[in-house]
Amino acid sequence: MDNYYFRHYFNLEKAGRFLLVSLAGFLVLLLVLILISRIKGGQADAEAEEGPAPDGRPAEGNASGLPAEENISGLPARKNASGRSRRRGSLRSARRNRSRIVLESFYEMVFSSTSILFFLALYYLIGTRIQATQDLWARYKDAILIGLTLLSILLNHLLDHLLVHLTQVPSSQKASIRLLSTFYIMLIFVYIRFIYEDTNYDGMIIYFLTLVLGRFFYFDFTWADFTGALRGLWHNLPLLFLMCAYSGAVCWYGFHVQFLLKSNGVIVSTLIAHLFMDAAICILDRIDLPSKMF
């Protein structure tokens, strides 16, 4: 049976098609991000260009209110043109930086979700599927869970720095996205439990819910921390919708063509789908396609 799963998932033809679908899905997602970024960037640029001059006079006029281009000497017109050019350049640079932050935030969402699914898949396999580990699991469950948690953190770090080096996302943004990814995993569990109607994960759901509550309400938790966490979740909520759409489409295709198997556990197959999503992100980012599109 183990050889069957190995041959199935390492079939180059099937895996190649699934990777192409993951790439296509990410390209569609990039187009959506570009559209959103240009709409918001255009609004921000228009507001910046229409803003008043620092001294309160008309932004593009002289002391009399006439356009600077009408001055006889022409010198103010050249200065204003140069100033507008610099301002447009700074606006373009700021727009690119904003776009990169949004893009890297989505990367972090995918990578963080992959790391959590890695933890949950190992929890499921060691605790229920691999017979040889049952005695070990019964005796050293707590120690094994600590080890799996450390492996999940290490994987997240490797994805952030080796697969794609995230340089623009601040630490506070990463923390908000990682918290948001736990809610994304809860949505997966809700689907498995109530729509797919699989009760094999009830114990895991309770354990994971305990971890989420511990992450959200820790021992020195304050009202300011609570409201700050909620603001971070609300600000990044569109990433959750995009993540659900992307992973939902990839997983649906995988199960539809029977590349992703239910027999090895839905949570394991979901992890495999996310690994292909990670690979798609890595491939397109290595060729610098997202930066060229933005």
C-alpha cells in the first residue's frame, strides 16, 4: 500500500499536470491582485497629486493663482515640472512597494498554512495510520507533539527564507497572517467535518482548536492585544478569501481527477496540494514574473 501511494504521487505525468494547474491558478490570482493593487494605487496616487501645496497656495500655481507655466521666465514651470516628475516617480515606487507587500503577504499565508498542515498531517499519520508507531505514540505523545510543533516552525522558516525570501513583510504583518492562517485551517476542518462528513478528525480538531485559543488568548493577554489582533485579522481578511479560492480550486481539481486520494486521509492530500502551490509560487517568483507583472 505504501508503494502504491509512492508510485501514485511520484507519477511524473500526473504530478506535472497538477503542477500546471497550480501554476495556472496562481497566475489567475496574480491578475486579481494586480487589479486590486492598481485600483487602490490609482486612488492613492490621485489623492496625493491633488493634495494642496505645503504653503497653502494652489498646488500647481504661483502666488497669483495662475498656472506656473504662464510665467514669462518659464523657470517656475520647469521647477514645477521637475517636482511633478519626482513626485510621480516616488508614487510609482511606493505603489510597487505596496504591491510587493501584498504579494509577499499572500506568500506568507500559503507558507504558514502549509506548515500547519504539515504538523496536522504528521499528527494524523503517526497517531492513526502508521501501525508501527502506535505504541510509541501512546507512550510519548506529548513529546512527539512538541517535536512536530518545532518541525512545523522550522518548515515555515525555511519556506520564508529559502524557497522565497520574504523581505518586505514586517514582523507584525507576518504575525497577523500566521494567526489568520489558523482560521483558514479551521475552515478546512469545518468542511471535512460537516460537508465531507468525516468524523476521523474530531480529536485533532479539538486539539487544534485548543492551540488556536491558546495562541489567541495567552496568559498576559490584554484588551489592547485583543483589539490589535482583530485589526490585523480584519486588514488581511481579503487574503483569506483569496487563499480559500486558490486552494479550493486546486484541491477540487486534484480530487476530481483522482490525483489527490481520500484513502490516505483528506488532510494529507490537502497538504500535498499546498506543497504544489508552494512549488508554483517558487517557480514563478524565481523567474521574477510577479514583479514584472506588477
